[in-house]
Amino acid sequence: MTGPEPENPPMPSPAVLVLTQPVTRAEVARLCERLTALARRSGPGPVTVDVGGVGRPDLTVVEALARLRLTAGYWGAGSSSATPAANCGGCSPGRGWTRP
């Protein structure tokens, strides 16, 4: 006789932060706060930052991504970027900072 089947807890939704244009320097802190909330809600695992809506990235987008990566690392979430190749000079989707 076997016991009841173990229940599989529901898996949290993957954490995805979508950036749209324009990303301004004033928005970077708010984006980090949004990423923090996503990382807390989704539990362990990477956070994906989708920059497909940014258009042509500039230095502000690069700064935002760097700060978001640091924020994700602080919360132990790691991060990855999902970027259409046409928008980032040859990057492929999913290339980025996923923690091993």
C-alpha cells in the first residue's frame, strides 16, 4: 500500500521585466524597484529583461541594464536579456547574465 501522491507545488511565473522606450535616467531607480518586486514575487531563478521595445539602445539603456543586473544579483535572482538581434548590434535572444 502506498501513501497519497505528493503534491507538486505550483511553479511561480517566470520574472520578466519589459522595457519600452524611452528609458530615461530618471526611470532607472523605478525600474530597479520593479525588478526587486518581480524577484521577490517569482522566487528563485533568473529575471529576464526584455528590451525589444526600446528601439535603438543608447547609453541610458546600457546604464539601466547594468543597474538592473546589479539589482538582480543583490536579490540572488541573476538576470538575462532578451533582445531582438536587430536592436542590439548582433546579440541573440537570451544572451546575457543568467546565473549558472
